[in-house]
Amino acid sequence: MTDEQLLGRITFNRNVMAGKPVIKGTRLTVDYILGLLAHGVTAAEIFEEYQGITPEDLHACLLFATKSLKNSSFMPLTAENP
């Protein structure tokens, strides 16, 4: 799938989930899905819990986050001493 096709799976509407980006046709926000993955929930567990979510939907969330962060600066929560 192309980036454009994947990103087409993510949508937003001011009246749905306070305008946060969601997987099209759901009320599952991108940040919610990324949070699940970050905390160790497997793709298989997500598919089991949320019927209709596909691998492409998860890929779309990851791509959306990647594109969103591409041109932003990020300050780590802790600084390492050299």
C-alpha cells in the first residue's frame, strides 16, 4: 500500500473524539492505538478486541505518527550525561 492509501485510513471530524485522528469508520484514536502498542499489547490482541481493525489500520497509525513527528523537535524526558 502507498503512503497515500494508508493515510486515507485515518480521518478526523470535530464531532468525533474531539477532532482527534481516528481509524476511519471507528472511534479508535491513533494515539490510543499507539499507546496500546507502546505498552506491549500485540496486534493479534488488538484484532481480537476490536473486530474490523486490520493490519493496514495499524500500519496507517504508525505512518501517521511518523509523518506527524517528521518535522517536529522532540525533547526527551530525561537527558543523558555524556
